[in-house]
Amino acid sequence: MARARTFAPSPALALRFVPILLVAAAACSLAWREYGSIAAHDWLPYAIGCTLLLAALLLSSAALRPAPLALAGLAALLALAAWAALSLVWSPVPELARDEALLTALYAVVLAIPLVTLRTEGERLGATAIVAGALTILAVATALDLRLATHPDELYFGGRLDSPVTYPNATAALFLVGFWPAIGLAARRALPPVLRGLALGSATALLAAWLLAQSKGGVMALAVSAAVFFAVSDKRLRAAVPALVAALLVGPAERPLTAPFRASSSGLVGSIRHAGTITLALATLAFLLGLAYAVADRRIDLSPRVDRAAGRVALAALAVAAVGALAGFFVTVDSPGSFFHREWVSFKHLPKKETGSTHLLTIGSNRYDFWRVALHEFEHHPLAGIGSRGFAAAYLRERRSLENPARAHSIEFDALSETGIVGFALLAMGIGFPLALVARRARRSLLDASLLGACVYWLAHASVDWIWTIPANGLPFFLLLGIGAAGGGARGLLPARAAIPAGAAAVVLAALAFAPPWLSTRFDDRAYNEASPAKVLGDLRWARRLDPLSTEPYLTQADLSRPPADVQPLERAVAKEPRVADLRFRLGTAYLRAGRKPEARRELAAAHRLAPNYAPYVEALRRAG
């Protein structure tokens, strides 16, 4: 009987994992410490750290030469960042357009780190385990927080887990992007049984954490990624065992895991603590089952021919099950056309009250209206779009709901509406080229199939949500994408004539692009705590110098000024972003306090034009006469 080869990393190999570990830790810190904040001043320090890490790798004389297709994707992402930066010329919010450019550049940096670090299958396997492990630690810490926190109800919103990222759908996406890599590790026979048990416990914890958040986008994306994973991988039978174990453990626990959604106010805390306990118990049981399975798996040897045949049978069984489910639907539903019409109508509107036993049973939302506005803007600005981060302003003008979304809740609609065909093409190439490398390897490698599943999951979820904008979600995705596209063949080191300029460019990016806006916010924040008016003005002067695009120093000056001295800084803020309704409103109310009614009516009327359906603007305009 053949003995399974164990995985034993050497000290030199372990050094390759340090950059991956640092970036994975940054992603977890963004989620846990910054609550998944999208505010640039919260994630820019992490961007500086990641970029300097890349610079150190490039200047170390040990950076590897990435595959041409991966380099093409990296170049496309950097071009997208440049295009987003250029769009601040026509964006209604130049400061946020710049932030979008910097976020895209950060994603390019994170993609590049594994590309220049990892060479072999073993290195990529270890890096994948690090990312999956980091996400699992986050899921377990969250479950412990639910169990032990003094006020666990503060970690929930609307009966759904709202932690560590303060948006349930983003929390679900953060955990589920690690699910398929964990399944791939649990199915890998060469790993020690303890590691395989831990991997199955990891997959189960991540799946249970998704159910705590009850993300409908997660359901859809998990189904799409499962179809791709099992269709592509030739190890589908081996992977099906841990996947089924995780599903069979979490599925029957749906009631206690979603109980906070149904709980009364008096029973909410108890149901949340119980859900945390169930999550930890499921992960522990999965570890024990995974350990037992791994030990038994080592004693069973299937010939390659039998293994391939069983895999084909499993795929055929899945196809038959899908066809049977479809046939069952048409048999049990009397009028499929009417059914789909009702569901379509339900999807287009956010229900006034959820009546189902779980959020997963409610399909209605305002996404249809978001996408309608995004498509309308794309139709009118097909080439260049309305400018990065311009959707929020456009939606305020054209909305049919009461929501104020920052983005269109779809990576595709965001790209098309804000950056046009040019931005969409660059985005498709930036992600598509490295993803093509992963897909090319996925058929013959369980590791790459699991990485492909993770990437497909994230992209499917990003198609119906705005997780691109949340760095805590974006970093794990681009890290896994880079791991999947790294290595391949006997690639040598990156030549010094390319590595040194690239490293220098990374230093410049950190020092001149990422650092100044962050330092500006530091001065702006410090101004609130200064006792001397001269020091306040000095801090704000430095804030304006470091970030000429920002309106925050002017708003801070207005907050710290007594009327009517707040008028002048607000005028300067409006001059920078005249198409932002809230700025026009603030200036209008400042004019009103100063007794300057004609100017107040002008600004409040402008705010009303920019946001016609916002009641406070209408009321303020009425008071201005």
C-alpha cells in the first residue's frame, strides 16, 4: 500500500510565507479593529504597510518573475487605478474618486505580493492555508465574542450578524471566500490528519458564520462557485466528502443559528449566545470527523482509473440531481410563468416588513432600483462614465426608494456607470487575466480548483453587492487570486533592471499617494482637540496642503467656528464639490442662520435639485421662504 507523502515545510520555505501572513493579518485587522471601514483614513495605513512590504520584496534581489498573463492583469489593475484618478476631473466627488484610485492601487499591490513571492506548489499550498486559517481565526473569535461579550446584541443588526464587518453581507463574504480553500485542504490526502481535521473544522466554522449573517448573495455565490468547483476539478469525489460533512453539520443547525432573527427583544441575547455556542460546537465536531476521515482515508487506496471513474459518476449524479430538481419544480408549481412574475415583482421592491423565519427567505430589496439608475447613467456616459464614486450623487437625483447607497451594489454596474467601457474593460482584464491562469491549472490541481472556487465565489457575490469597496473583503480575494496565479514552471528571479525601478515606484506610491491623505486626516482630527485658535488654523492649513482635494478641513473649520464665521469655509467646500447635495444644504442652512435668505434659498434650491425626494431639504427650503 502506498504511503501518503506528508507536507513538511523547511525554514527557507517558511520565510516565503511571511509576506502572505502579514497581508492576511492586515485583512483581519481591517475587519476586526476597523470594523470593515470604507473610510480611506482607516485603511490607508494598511495600504502604506502593504506597499512598503512589496517594495522590500522587490528590492531584496529575491523577487520572482511573474507569469506574463499575471503581469498583464497587474498592469490592467494599475491602469484602472490611473483611470479612476483621471476621472476625478469629471466626478462629482473628486476626493472619493481619488480614494477609489488608491483602493484599486492597493488591490494591485496585494495581488503582486504573492506573484513575486511564491514559486512552487508547496509554497502556494502553505500560503492558501495561511489565508484560510486567518479567516477561520476571525470566525472563531467572532463566535467566542457572541458567547462571551457583555452586550452580544450590539454585534447584530436586524437579527443578523453584523460583526466583525459592520455590514452583514460583507461579513458573510469575508468568511465564505475561505470556504473552498478550506475544503481543498481537508480533501488533500498528503496533509497530516490533524491539519486535514483543522481544515474541515475551518470550512464548517466559515459556513456557520455565513448562516449567522444570513446573506442571500452568499447563497447565490456559494451555489455558483460550487458548480464551477465540482465541474472543473478532477478530484471532485475527494472534495465532495468534506463539503458534504460541512453542509450536513451546518444545515440541520439552521434553526439555532438563525434564531436571533426570530427572537423577541427579551430573548435576543440568549439566542445570540446560543448561536455562538452552536458555531463553536459544530467546528469542534467537524475537526474530530475530519481527523477520523483523514486517518481512514490513508488506509484506502483507489487506483487512478477507479478514482477518475468515481469522479465522473459523482459529476453525473450532481447533474441528474439538478435536472431532477428542475423537473420537480415544474411538476409542483402549477403556473411557472406566474410564479416567476410574482418573484420578479417581489425582487424589485424592498418589503416593508420581513415575515419569513429567516432573512434568506426574503428576496426583495432596492437593488433593482440601484441597477436601474446605474444603467441609466451608463447609457448617457458610455465611454468614461460619470466619474469614480459618482453613483451616490446620481442615485439621489433619480431614486425611487429612500435609501442612500454609496455604490450600485454590483462590481459590474459600478464600473460601467462610473468609469464607462474603458474602466469596465480594465477591470475585466485586471481580474480576468490572473483568473485565467488559475482556471487553466484547476483541472489538474485540487489546490487551484479550490482557489478558483474562492475567486468565483467572491466575484459572484460582488456582482450583487458592494464588497469591492470594503478593503477587508478585497484583500483576501486579491491575495487568493495572486496565490492562484503565482509560480508555474521554473520561473527565475525578476531581473534587477525591472525589480529596482518597480521597488522604487512602490516606495513613491506609499510616500506620495497613500501617505499624504492619511496625514491630512491626522491633522484634521487633531484640530478638534487644540485649545488655541492659532493651532487649529495651523493644523487645518497642513491638512489642506497634504490633501488639496478634501473638503474635510473646511468642514472641520466650519464646525469649530461660531456663526456666521462658518459660512466662508462652507463656501470653499461647496466650490470644491458643487454637485454634493449635503454640502449645498449645509451652506444653505449657514446662510439662513446668518440672515442671508436670498443666498440660503439659492443653496437650498440647489440641494433640492440634487436630491429631490429628501424631506429635510424640502422643509429647509420652505423655512427659507
